[in-house]
Amino acid sequence: MERLKSLFTIKTKFEAFMVIYALALGATERGAVYMQQYPGIGGQLLALACSGAVFMAGGKIIDAIEYQRGL
């Protein structure tokens, strides 16, 4: 079980940046869909919320990596 758990653990900043990149790709795709489905300011706000969520999650992921190294 430990071996399987280690596959899903982010250990380095490089891995963290790869995860953040994947999140950003998904968020931009979702944001584009929102802008098509909801034209105008509503779609733009939803797209902005998607990219904002990536910034917040990315910051938490990087902070967690630095916290883990400190222990």
C-alpha cells in the first residue's frame, strides 16, 4: 500500500509544477467553454474564476512542498 501511495505523492517542485500545469490546461479549457455557453460578462467572470482557482491551488501545492521539506 505504501508503494501505491508513493506514486500519488508530489515530492519535488518539478512534479508540483507539472500538476499545476495540468490544472491550468483544464481550467483554461473549462473557461473557454464557459465563455461560449454564457456570452458576456457572466462567462468572462466564470472563466476568471477558473484561472483564479488554479493560482490558489498552485500556491497551496508549492507551500505544501516547502512545508514537507522543512519537516
